[in-house]
Amino acid sequence: MLYEDAVLHRMGTALRGLLPHWDFDRRDSLRLLTVSENATFLAEQPGRRLVLRVYRPGYHTEAEIRSELAWIEALRADGIVETPRPVPTTDGARLLAFEDRGERRLAAAFEHMDGIEPTSEADRPRWFGHLGEIAARLHGHARRWERPPGFVRKRWDFATILGVKAYWGDWRQAPGLDDAGRLLLERLHRRLEADCAQAGCGEDRFGLIHGDMRAANLLVAGNRLGVIDFDDCGLSWFGYDFAASVSFIEDEPTVPALRAAWLEGYARVSPFPQAQVRRLATFVMLRRMQLTAWLASHAETPTALALRPTFTRGTIDLAARYLDDRLLG
């Protein structure tokens, strides 16, 4: 398994050896924070914290990672969103590499951002209003930003989300999927392919997005809503940022209210294309199917282990609602 204990231990040992590059001591505190797509560690010394991300091998190229960091730095410089600063090494490097049993792994460092995940259901609509504003600012910046030479990020469309080039694997491998469920999801697959084609990829609706502004990647401190983890940023529908924001809660009854709050917040910054409002249900269902595939291809992660007993059944139930045009009301 990619993130079994022995692998994580070796990562920690390698990172400890790299700490002096960020002006830390090898004896400073270093502990694992999370395992998801990547492995994330926290380094601490008196008065200073640093978040170290070790990238999943074989997922992003070095050019893609450098492009992610370039957009984050541009967003920060232009005051678009509050997000942790990528921290270069003492000699200015944005990325470091180390070898793990013949496999090259890349690591980047970020400032630590204080705050907690917005978990209170009562507060969710308010924070989704702020999230809509942030999404509108991000999308506006993406439209006008002159990307640096060599900028490259993944394209998230039907082919790469669920189709023949799906980055996160095949939903058909989902745990607990029976024959009846598979038949229903095959119908859904064909419907989503057609609906995505109809959604179009014009510049008014498709561009550079964060791609993962779910609760786990938001940090609340007072009235500030910070956004972290641009690891999945790429080219997709702007409405896909809303779909990602309701990841893992797509079946909760509050989602239509969260959509309304997100759209209201978005409109405070710029108009959201009306034709794309009707597509939000498509993007929510598309994202749910993508996550269903992710749970199968990332079965070793804590998220997958916690959700796999019931998640596929929930996807099937949502698929039935979508096919009956009942998703999101």
C-alpha cells in the first residue's frame, strides 16, 4: 500500500533530513498531519510552524506542481484569497526531491495557517456565501491572469473525471457495488457524458479553478475564511468549484440552501452564468461519481476507510434522483 506505516516512517526520516533547507533543525518536532492524495507533515520549532507536503508519486509532474505554486503566489500577491504562502528553501528552491527505494518524491513547504474546519451545520450557509465570493474572485483572476511560460495543470472534463482518461480510476471498482447498482450507474455515466457535452467549455464557464474547496480545505478564524490545498487546481467548469465544496455531503438536505448561499455570494462579486446554474446538479453528480472512483483507487487513506461501507450505496441513491431530475430540487 502506498501509505502504509513503513512508507510514512521513511518519509518522515527523509523530511527530517531536509528540514535544515527551511532553517529548521533536524531535532525539531515533525509529525504526520494527514494522508489523502499526498502525505502532509507539520514541522514545529518555538514560534514557527511549517507544513510539508510530500506529493503522491506518478500523479502530478514537476511542471504541474511548480504551476500550482505559481498560481498560489499570484493569488496572494493580488489579494484574491487568504491562503498559506509557499515557503522556499534558504537558497530559494520551491521544491525538493528525495529518493525512497528508487522512487523520486517531491516535497514543498507552506506557512501554517491557523483556524478550524467550518463544521457547524447552522453556520454553513453563511460560510458558503463567503465561499461563493472567494470562488468568484478566483475565477475572475484566472480569466485575466497572464500565466507564466511553462504553466501546465490538469484538465478536469468528463474524459478525465469519469471517462477513458479518468485520473482517479474507474467507478466500477467501487466497494460494495452490486449488479443492479452497476446498471444504474452505467445509465448515469451515459447521461453525465451527454450533459457535460451540452454544458460546453466556453471561456465564460470553463477555466482555472481550485477544484477542492470542501470543508477539509477551509480554515475559519474569526470572520476569516482561509483556503488551503490547491493540489487539484486545474482547468474545469467554474461550477465544479461548487460541486467540490459539497464533497461527501451531496446527499444532505441542506445542499440546496448551500447552493443558494454560494450563488448569492458569487453574485456579490460577478454574475454567475445563468445557463450554468442549471448545470450545478450535473457537476455535483459528476463529482460524486469521481469521489466514488477515488475511494476505490485510494483505499488505504483514512477517508476511504471511514466512508467505504456506505458511500457507494449513497451514490446509487443520488444517481436515481439525478436521473429523475430531482437532485438539488
